[in-house]
Amino acid sequence: MDVKPLAAFGAEITGLDLTRPSPALAETCFRLFDTYGVCVFRDTGLDDAAHVAFSYQFGQLEHAPLIHTRAHRLSLPELFDAGNLNADGTIRSDERSRLFSKGNQLWHTDSSFRPERSSYSMLLAHITPPEGGDTEFADMRAAYRALPDDMKARIEGLEAEHTIWHSRKLAGYPDASERETTMIPGARQPLVLVHPRTGEKALYLARHIARIIGLPKDESDALIDELIAFATQPQFVYVHQWRVGDLLVWDNLCTMHRATPFNDLGYPRDMRRTTVRDRPLEIPA
């Protein structure tokens, strides 16, 4: 195995065979995830089934919700469709679906709007556009460490209300329907999270945050904006330029991320993600 550090907190890993799950492989990966937060595996050779099998080594997987369709484009329910294609391979042009995807261009943390958060996201590139469509990551551990002491004291113990419909509305999505809000209602999360494996403190932020509990709206909005702006300064950010075959694994409990724009009506993009649930009592130390 060879590990090449990327920016301040990511790493590119080569020499591991991800197609053959084993306790030894899982333990090696856990240690990598704990150290780097974002891990890049090139040319993994994973198909859909192997992608899901690799992911199950790290916990239970979320099933992708059917928000804009009655059937999955992908054959396995554990795979989230993070691309812009219809089932027949044509580029998706439905405006409501496009606006929903546009919300991914805001800084966020996967599944922070669910009571049972996600620990790891594992995104595999099948088709990438020739330009644009990068992913930016911010290190929430380093950002927390760099906060002034008075800000750390101010936010300690505060909780925030996360809902995916808030971030979608910020991105131009129309008001969510009753079916949509029932399907994904939202959750409360701490602003400062203690990582269940490493014990490190990190900011737990996302544009999914609609309000900070107990603060007036103006103060809540200003604090959210201030924290996200602080945490996404260049010294805390790694930008990944995708290649076909890349598997990125990031730890949602210590990073935040966003997609960058691309011509989604002109270029196909096929990205498939598994999402591991946060089950700290069942993750080996």
C-alpha cells in the first residue's frame, strides 16, 4: 500500500484490492479514514455489486429514497444516483430534478438531516464531464481547532435543525410537497460533534441547517454564515478533480463538501454513492 497526502488532510491510496472484502482490509481502511477524512482510491475495478459489498464492511447502508421517480435507475437500492442520467442513458432535463441536484453545489454534510446520521460516503465515478463537476471538501476538525476560544465557548452545546428542504430552497427548488417533507422530515444535530472513533471535536455544519435552536432567526442565520465561511477557507479545503474509476470515501462526521457546477444539459455524468449509517457502538475502535 502506498499513501500520498493530498492538500492538508486528504490522501490518495494505491495498492489495496477493494474487490475482496476482509477484516484486514476493513481495519486498514478504518485507520486511513480516521487519519485523512477524505481518501481517494484510483482505478478500483468495482462494479455496482462490489461497490456495495465493499461499503457493507463499515456499517449498515442507507437505501436511496425515490423522490422524483417511481423506480431506481440503478439496480441496487443501496446506490444513490448522483448523476444526471435517465434510465435509458439520456441526459435528464426535468427542471424539478435539476433544481434538486443543484442543492449539492452548496456546502453540506450527507444525511445530516436524518436522526441517524451518515458516517462514510463512498462515491464512484462511472462517467465524468470533460470540464467542471469537481468536488470540494473542507476539514471540520482543523476548522474547529482554529476557531477562537470565545467562539468555541459560544457554540458549545448548541443544536441545529437540519432539513434537506432548506438547502434545496436556497438553491432555487420550489417549496417541498407534503409527500417530500413526510419522506425526509429533518433532524436536530449538535454544532460541535465528538467523533465516535477518534474522540476529536469537529464542527458539524451544512447548508441543510434551517436554524440554531434557541437563537433569534437573525442571530442564527448570521452565526451559520460565519461558521461556514470560516470553515471553508482555502487552508481547510481539498478540491478533487474526478477521473473515471475514482472511488472517494469521506467521513461525514469530520468533513463538509460541495459539488462544483458543470454543463448538466450538455455532458453526461454518472456518479454512484453508497452511504454508511453512523452506528458508533458497532464500529470497532
